[in-house]
Amino acid sequence: MSVDSSEQASLLRDDFYKDSCPNADTVIKAAVDAELDKNLKLAAGLIRMQFHDCFVEGCDVSVLLDGNDTEKTAPINSNLIGYEVVDAAKEAVEAVCPGVVSCSDILAYAARDSFVKLNGTGWAVQGGRKDGLFSCAEVAELELPPPTFNVSQLIESFARRGLSKKQMVILSGSHTVGVGHCDKFVERLYNFSETHFTDPSINASYAEQLKKECPQATFNTTLEIFMDTITPGEFDANY
């Protein structure tokens, strides 16, 4: 059964699987690394997936649940990738410790291992998360901050989760890896308003670069750009 996110947080502890599945961390990391070696793009996808999961009803992997009108089907989650990595890690850990490690803990491990794979700093992941059975597309649409939010709206959205402005900036820094989709910001590049063809709040030279990568004449929803154009494949402070 799913539990309240604040209650669940109080259940987390270091070395949660020390006795019940002592090799869980190692087994999961090996499976995750093997999948990321095939497609490193999935590393950024797993980091994003954990954020999208935790921001809605807490870290209960409700984003993994299949079915009509689940979080997975919500438009805001349409570009999530990395499900196969979680499946591979789950299969690997089930082989050594069946029925012990929750999928929500596996996703937490996988997100951490993705940071490391992208040359980021690792950390000890606490365990004890419970997997939820409730998943609703409408809730995901209401709770997750869309790419159209301005700074004030983002601050308010994160504040509802008990997160400060500084924490919002830190978490947003995860965009130092991965890609953005042109359709999420194209309206800021062309015909922005009656007085400005392009959103004047965007740096002018950066706006011209974006227009080259997201041309108006040939625009389609599959076009992607790197969020960090300096070191797009490394987890650093360049975003």
C-alpha cells in the first residue's frame, strides 16, 4: 500500500537492506551501468523520471504503473525514458533477493547511479520506500511544473512540496544533462506578442541559436536540443 510521503520519509534509513539484501546496491548498479553503456541518454531520463515520480504523491514509483489514465499516460510525462533500465535492475535484484527491494528504492538507486555515470558525485541512498498502487494522469498534470512556468510559479510549485527557492534552483540544475524539446518553448521564439516577435527576456544571441535548432518553417515536435550546450553529457555546474 502507498503511504503518505511525509510518513514514508520518516521510514527511510541508511543500509536499509544490510541484512535482507546486502548486495542490493551493487547488483542494481551493475544492471544500471550495463543498460547505460548501451544508451547513455537514458541516464538523464532516469534522473528526470525520479523527479517526476517524487513530485506527485511522493517517491512511490506510481509513474511506472501501466493502465488507462495513469501518470505514465499524462502528456507531461510523454517524453519520459528509462523504463527498461528500471526493469533490468528489478530483474537483477529479484534474482538474488526475491520480493525484498521495492521498485521505488530501485529507481532511487538508478537515479543516483545515473549521476555517477555522467561524472557526477555519488551519495549513499537511504532505503525503505514503499511502492504505491494509485496513479492518475490528471494529478500528474496538476502537480508537475510545466515548462511554461515562470520563476514565481516555479517557486510556488516547489514551496508546496516544502522546498525552498535554493532547493528549486539546485534541482533545476539537473538540466545540465539531457535534452529539451522545441515544442515546449517555440512560442517564445516566434510571434511572441504584438510588440515582440521573440520573447525579449531570452538572451538575443541565445535566441538566434535556438531558432537555428528549432526553425519555424520546418518545426516538428520531435526536435530536441541540449539544455547545456557546453558539456551536455556531464553532470556539472555549466547549466
